[in-house]
Amino acid sequence: MNSRRAFVIAIVTLAAAFLQNSAALSQSVPPAPTFYRDVQPILQKRCQSCHRPGEMAFALTTYEEAASHARAIRESVVTKKMPPWLADRNYGHFANDPSLSPDEIKTVSNWVDRGAKEGNPHNTAAPLRQTEGWNIRTPDTVLEMPKAVPLPARGDIDYTYEIVPTRFSEDRWVQMAELRPSSREHVHHAVVYIRPPDSKWLRNVPPGVPFTHGDLTHAQWTDSDILIIYAPGSSPEVWEPGKAKFIPAGSDLVIQMHYMAMGHAASDRTSVGLVFAKQPPAQRVLTLQLTNDHFVIPSQDSDYRVEARGSLPNDATLLSFFPHMHWRGKRFEYNLIHTDGRIEPLLKVRWDFEWQLTYVLATPRPLKAGTVLQAVAWYDNSRNNPHNPDPTQEVRWGEQTYDEMMVGFFDVAVAADIDKWKYFLRGGTSGAPAH
Ligand code: HEC
């Protein structure tokens, strides 16, 4: 009897000890995240392409830099303002979506909430292998404007062009391309065209000298392919292995710059860095566009819709999107219109003029000749749009930011021997709605 009671008591004591133990376990708080172990790897992966010395935003590379911005960092990641990404997550998957995972957001916010601890510098992640001055690998070649473009302190600046000879003696396939202005704050956007040696475009203009449309005797239109587009917040072009842009031997780059006066005179000498493909790719990348330049946005209209559509003249694999509007832009969509009329959204973005991004499909999408693509843009020309330069004006297509644009650029991959001109040849005619 006694011994049995003792046994029961022993069990009860054991159970109590066990319960106590597990209570202690569940109450034990995980160690506070530290900069070197937990936060630095996230900053390296998701922030330092822009937040490092020489890039567009203040540096977040050292502990001191990150700690001094700790509250703002927390705020920016919790609200998903940083890193910038404007695609509606309900549509499409994108290879270059830089968004932090929920766990990463939690790590950063816990780090700040628990004192932004430094931790052990020996835990430091290996520094990112970054090329100074570039966000691509060290370029195989850098083509710089031969002459700097003088920029006035005030007033509109017409689109400025400069022809930069490549002097390539053989054909080149480009895997990565990046545009670097020397005076970034003055650049509103830039487009780099590839002018092959047999093109007649701008042949009457000497290379290596800046000029504007006003300097030309007549307007010039081009079917030259685009190498890169540069705009606020945009990242360099990196095409996946097996797909590349083609620069024929003897081509020139024609750089179109849209500069803005910033209140002080300056000059800019833009460079283009190129990394060549290791071997000729199976596919060539072409940049096409859906454009509508016929719209009139009424004054005060807060949700004005403009659309453009076109059918692909030949098979192509859809790779990426790059929408372009100005200050009155509000939303932009790309859709695929099926033959039964069904509309399949491919990308929906909230427009932010400051963040003109490329959206690269996680899975490239093969499309048949005849596929109809649609781009739809919405504009807010009301006084509620804080960026609206003048809600009393009717707005049409134009070069300056107080005018508007509606361009849905998109990249496709086609067979390596197809150039833009051949792509649009359809049964002997070249009339193509999407160009
Ligand atoms: C595509 C480039 C880019 C990336 C990637 C990026 N930022 Fe930024 N960030 C900027 C620019 C540009 C600014 C404005 C800088 C200025 O005003 O000097 C900015 C501003 C900020 C600010 C200032 C407060 C604010 O909200 O404006 C914080 C904080 C910040 N970024 C944190 C981050 C963090 C953390 C990451 C990574 C998780 C990140 N950024 C990724 C470009 C970027």
C-alpha cells in the first residue's frame, strides 16, 4: 500500500517536472536576429543592387549604415515599398520579382524591434561579388558616347541622340547589357537602338556628335531593334543562356536620351556595357511594342483608358514586359485575347513613374502566329493625382513628361536567324500591327 502510494507520487512528480520543462521550452524566446548572421544576407540579395556606393540610393552595405536607417528599413519592408515591385501578385509569375518572403520580412522587422544588434562580425556573409560601377558582370566591352552632351540648367530638352560606332569586325551576341549615364539625375529615360550597317536610318548625321530632332531636315522613323531601355529604377538586361540580342558586325548604337534640366548646367556622357554570349544562342531576342499615339485624355478625367492591340505575325516566345507612360499614368496591363474572346491577364501593374521596371516571365510563353496581345493603360488627369503637372489640360502623345505616352514594350525570342524585318514579313507583306 505504502509502496504503491510512493509510486503514484513519483509519477506525479515526474509528470510535473516534465510539464515544467516543456513550459520553459515554449517560453524560451529565440535569440534576437543579428546583422551579420540574419540581415546582411537579405540586404545583399535584395537591396544592394541599388543601395551601395556609386548606385542610385544611399548605401546599406555596412552594419553602421543599416543600423542608422533601421526604422526606415523596417517600415520600407513591412509596407513592401522596398524593394520596388509594382506587379499585382494575382497575375503571372516573374523571374525578377525581388519581393522579400514573409520570413525575410519578419527577420528584418524582428531585428529592428529587438535592438538592431550587430552580432559577430565573424558571421559575416561573404561580400557579394559585385562589379564596381556595374550591375552586370565586368563588361567585355564598354561603348561610351564619344562626345559629352551639354545640359542646360532650365527648360525642356529635346530628345538628344548620339550615334556610337561599335567598330565590331564580327557579329556579336549580347547576353547582358547595361546603360550607365555619367549624370544619372538628369536622365529621364534612354533607348539604345542597334543600327545595322545596311540601315539607312540617320545616315546623314555624323557619328559621335550629339543632335536633336530639331537638327534633322526631316523626321526619321526606324525599324531598328532596341538593345536596352533605361528608365528610373530599371535594371540591366540579362537574357538567359541560349537567348541573346544580336549586333551585326559594323553596327552602330544609336542612343536616344531624354534629359531633364535640374536647375544647374551639367553634361552627360553615357556608356553602354556589354557582356557577350559564350557561344551563338539558339534564339534571338527582339523588342517589340504595342503603342497607341492617337489618344486625347480629357482634362479632369481620373480614369481614362487607352488600349493598343496587335497580332503576332509569326510564332514567338514571350519573355518580358516593359510598360511606359508619364506622370499621369495610373495602371497598365498586358492581356492575351483568346480566339473565343476570353481575356487572359498576363501582367497588371500599378504605375509609378519613379519605378519603371521590366517584368520577366518566370516561364517564357510560346505563342503562335496570330496570337492577339493587348496593352491597356489608364491615366489620372484629375487634380487628385499628386504628380499631375496640369489637370486643366487635355493631354496627347508627346515627348515631354507633361505630354503622355502609351507604350507596352515586350521582348520575344525567335529563331536566331530572324531579324525584326523578317519577323514582320508575312506572306510577302510587312504590314504589322505590333511593331
Ligand atoms: C531598384 C533599386 C532599389 C532596391 C532593389 C531597393 N531600393 Fe531602397 N531605395 C531606392 C531608391 C532610389 C530610394 C530613394 C533614395 C533616396 O531618396 O536617396 C530608396 C529608398 C529607400 C529607403 C528610404 C525610405 C523610403 O521609404 O523612401 C529605405 C529605408 C530603403 N530604400 C530600403 C531598402 C531596402 C531595405 C531594400 C531591400 C529589401 C531596398 N531598399 C531595395 C532604390 C532601391
